[in-house]
Amino acid sequence: MEFGVFLLAQQRSYDQSSFDVIHNSIEQTVAAEQAGFDVAWYAEHHFNNYSLSPSPLMLCAHAAAKTSTIRVGPAVCVLPLYQAPRFLAEVGLVDTLSNGRLELGIGSGYQQFEFERFGTDLAEAGKMFAEYMDLIPLALTQKTFEYHGKILDIPPSSLNVRCVQKPMPPIWVTTGNPVVRARAMREGHNLFITALLGGNDAIRGLRGRMVEAADAAGVDVDATKFGFLRCGYASTDRAEIDRYLDSARFARRLSESLRDRRQETDDGYLMQEVPLQQELSLDDMRENLPVGEVDRVIDKMLEEIEILKPRHIALQTQLGDFDQKTMLRQIELWGDRIIPAIKKALGTPAEAPVAARFATA
């Protein structure tokens, strides 16, 4: 079992500047490495305060220079917003700068707000993403390549900075499309999945969708590595837990308003925080999520792992305007007590650092 931190880099108010938010993300990355986490993940979003991470590959490169063992990855690069040749070249560069520590998360995107400002058609995102899934393994594993699709068209080319990892960095696909999910499984990629703020029933439903996709792909569901994005927080202080849950609810409010194209703003930047029509209360979230005293968090995580059978847990850390010092202590607590207890209960043998388990050139 591997553990990562997922850094959304949110700005809930002007009490935190963009400088604060970005540097907090890097500080959490360094803390996660010291606590023994395996991967730091960085989101990609644009033009509003839902996430201040417009270039996850750039964040990966910077974080790699501040660390030595933790792996770094975009979660995810929104591929239709990229120029394909530049994206491929930057993947090779980041894997090189990180000494082969890149995990490559990719997705097609969902926010019309972003696509409009890039002059890209969200309706074409699925088709473009399918072509990227053809292109990426071809470009990263061959000395020379060319690709001629309906959208992407690249003449014979060669990446001048090659990936360190062979044959290429691990690919993580995030998608709500069952056809794409099945394709990712069939081609041996990892999947990023989430039950959002749901409880065990939602996780059972998620597992069922993974089984259906594996059946459609003609593969064993457990042959696919799942990365489970999850909110979790350990504390005996109910008010502290509620502050974390409130930040998680804030993230859902903004994400769903962007997805449904109903985002509003008073000043052209900070989005209004509008409650959802069907919204979980803090009590509902406290019941659903691994939050509370350390033993309760461990037990709940083990329940969820038993249902879903992921091999990677990505803990959501930087949410809303949650206090940085408190979050750093939380990361340390997970490293000191929660992760070792979960691994012991799962019978996970002692392992070399995750970075050492990947073949490099």
C-alpha cells in the first residue's frame, strides 16, 4: 500500500495570497517526504480560486528540487488544454529533473470555464484525450515517432530529452467515462478514482464500477492499480475536524458549480460559495469519512480498503483555508501513527523507498 498527498492549492479568501498558497503546497510536499509518504500530487486548474495550480508539471519540477525520495505527479494534466509536442517534451524534462520520480496523471477535463479561455471545445475533449492515449506511449517509448489523428497531427519527431524511467513514467488516468476506464485497464495504466465525500455505500458502488470496467476490458480487476483520492483527518478536537470538513465541503461546492457551469463571482475572481441543492452536513461527512480519533481513522480506512482494494491512497491535505501549521502536524501524524498501523494491519512487508522500486536508465 502506498500513500500520497493531494495538493489542490485552494484560496478561499484574500486572507491568503497566491504566494502563500503555492509555498504552502511545497512546504507540505517536503513535510510529506519527511513523514514517509510515497507521492505528492498536484492538481491543474485555471483562472479562479478553486485551485491555484495552473502548471502541475512545473510544480513537480520545483518540488523535485526540494526533495530527494518522494515521487511527484500531476493529478492530473488536463490534456486538451495542451499543445501535444510541448507536453511530451516537458514530461521528459520533468522526469529527468526529478531523477525518474515522475508519476504521470492525465485527464480530459470538465470545466467549461477553463476550456473557453483556452479556445478549446469541451465537446471535443473526449476525442482529443483518446488520441493522447494513443500518442503518449508511442512518443515516450520510441526514439522517433509520428502521429496522424483527426485532431492531433505530428510529423516525424524525436524528443530530445528522454524520460529516465523505462519504458516510461507510470500513467494514471482519471475519467468518469466507463469506456475510457476500460481502455486504461486494458492497456495496463493506473486509475485515479474517488467516492468524493461518500461513505461505505458509495465506495461499494465505486468498486462495482471498477469491476464492470475490468469485465469490459477482459482483465482481472485487481490487476489495475487504483489510487483512491480521500479526505481524512485525525484529531480529538471536534472543532478542528469540523474546520477540515468545512474546507472539504467548500471544495465540493466550487467544483460542482464549475462542472455545472453556474459559478458566480462578486469581483471577477473569488467564486461565491453557494451551498449545493443536495449537500452533506458536517455530521454526514463525519460519519462517511475517516475522521476522528486516530484509532477511528485507522479502522475506517481499513474498512474502505477492504471494500475498494486500492493500492494507493491520496490524502487530500490543502483544502479551503485550512490552517497550514495544523495541516503540517496532521501530515506528521499520518506518517508516525496512521500509515504504519494501516500497513501493519494489511500485512504489508517492509519495503525499500518507493523511488527505488522503479527501473531507471
